[in-house]
Amino acid sequence: MHIKRVFLIVLDSFGIGALPDAARFGDAGSNTLAAVEQSPCLHIPTLEQLGLFHIAGTNSAKKCRAPLAAYARMAEASNGKDTTTGHWEIAGIVTEQPFPTYPNGFPPEIITAFEKATGRRVLCNRPYSGTAVIADYGEEHVKTGALIVYTSADSVFQIAAHEDVVPVEQLYTYCRIARKLLAGEHAVGRVIARPFAGSAPNFYRTERRHDFSLEPSRNMLLSHLSERGFEVLSVGKIFDIFSGVGITKSIPTHNNREGMEAAEQLLGQDFQGLCFVNLVDFDMLYGHRNDVDGYAKALSAFDSWLGAQLARLRKEDLWIITADHGCDPSTPSTDHSREYTPLLVYGDQVRPVDLGTRDSFSDIAKTIEALFAIDSDINGSSFLKDIEKDS
């Protein structure tokens, strides 16, 4: 198989059913795909034709006659269910020691050091919904200038500030301060800037969110590709998730529409290597807000766009669609869910075949490295030989 360009698309939070250990994470019975299937707004003929419902554990009544893609369900080998853990594993890093979480808020030594370094008091300091926290603490923040610091079930230190009170670049500086403080036992996966605007009671989050992630703990797919002269193009928050490591060009986006537009433009350009795309709206706007219909509409919009793009693929292109975790919008929880993720692999040179249940998201990285003749010690098992068409 001779592949020049790989397009790796992560549908952020598109899980397809609870993993066997989901109960340990409080996620027994979670199934993001099954939840959005209940919506009358769901229309995904392209994903169906690729073979989404041929994947083990999905609704087999919706199987197409002959899938166009190779397909599998992916089990997460890492000990977590967050964005960083999921994406790192896709790139070949299995995280055995989970990133720290703070169900009771951050300890006094962290908050005191942060307040001293920024010169601003901290409000909240406990797990909170991102929209609820600005509704409940926004007015006090505007009056006092104190920073709203909160977390979630994920390993995140989030700082919310009104753009008229704390300019966005200043907020980013505060996040960099927090990133330096949160090391060692307190090395959270991400520090996140959460700017907002408006006036009470109608505060709203703006699209100038920015993530400050840990650097990857070891070399992985992106660094291996770029070190060997291949392009690694990131679209959306991929650059933030990997702290820029191994990325040769970054295209920041704020939503699914911008992410799809960027990927579409790159599809028309010549390069050799990987285009790594994250489409964030599924998680940010719909999963975390328990909006089943919104999730279904977003998935339908992606499906419509996908159908148009697949017709433009070149003979030496490979398209991989997957996810990083689940976020079932039908459960009482608004947090991520510990789920299997889908794998759909499409291209002119791909043999449509059932790849079963994979033991790790890292099988994606191992396969991409095999495509580009890279031999490394990253985690994962390549499925390249399984998808190659007979010559």
C-alpha cells in the first residue's frame, strides 16, 4: 500500500458503548451513539455506508449491505477518559497513571501560590459546569476582578474571566502561570482559559478558549513523523493537546464548521504526511450540555460534509475517523464517559474488512507509522496488513 496523505479525524466524544470497566468510572450503561440514535434529527447515511453499524456492539439493524470502509471498535488501554489521555493514546502513548483530578477542589498550596503569582483572588475552586459557573460567580468576578477557578471530573484547571475585566491575552498569561505551578503530583492534563462576555444574567462563553496541555511524556506518532521529514498538520485543538510537539503547521479553529473548512482546504493541497483534525462541538456544545438533538444535528452536518469530501480523495489518500472518549448526552452526568470509540478506515487502497475489537487506540498510530515505513517502540498493533487490498 502506497499512501501519501493520511487524514485522521477525531469526532470529539463520539463513543459507541460502555467499556467493560465503565462502572469503575461511574459510566455503566453509557452509549453516546445509542443516545443520539433516539433523536429524530439524526441522518448519517455516509457513516452508515462506511460501516458504522457493522461495528460490534452497535445497532445491527442499521447495517448497510456492503460497507465501504474497514471498521472496528477501539478499547481504551489508558487509565482515563479525558481528552488528553484519549488523543495521546491515538498517537501511541498509553497513560497507565491517570492525571490527577480534584473532586474537592485544588489544595490550598496551589490556590495560594496562584493568587500570589497573579495578584488576584480566586473564586469557586470546585467542580462545576462551565456555563453554570459564570452564571453563579460572574457578577462577583466583574465587581472584584477575582478569577473564577474550577475543575470537572477531568484533570483540568479552568480559569474563567470576563473579557472586559481580564483581557484575553492576560488570561492566557494567568494560564501559563498555572501551568508552571501544576507540576509533579499536581500535573493536571490541561489548564484551560475560559473567557466570557455579556452581562448578568446573560453571561456567555466566547470562542477564545485556549488549552495549555502537558507536553507528551514520550516520543510518539507526531514527533516520529516530523523528525523524518513528513508534514504533521493540526486542525483545531490538536496543537494544544500535544503542546505543539511534532506539529509542523497548526490551523486553530473555534468550532466544527471552521474545522471542516480547514480540512477541506488541506484536502486540496499537496503534502506528504498526516492531517490530524479535532472537531470539538460534539463534546463542548452538546455532550457536556446533555443536548441530544444538538449532538444529532452536529453529527448529521458532519456526515453531509464527509460525503462530499470522500468523493475528492486521491488514490494515495487514507481517511481515518475515530473518537477520543464518550460523552453520553442522555445521562444525568455532564462529564465524559468511558466508552469504546469507532474506527472507520477508508481509501481507494483499503479493503473493507471487520477489524474486530482493538485493544488500544494506539493501533491507529502503529498503523500510520507502518504506512510511512517507521519502526518505533510506541504502543499499539498495526492493522495495515489486514486492510491492504490484494495486489
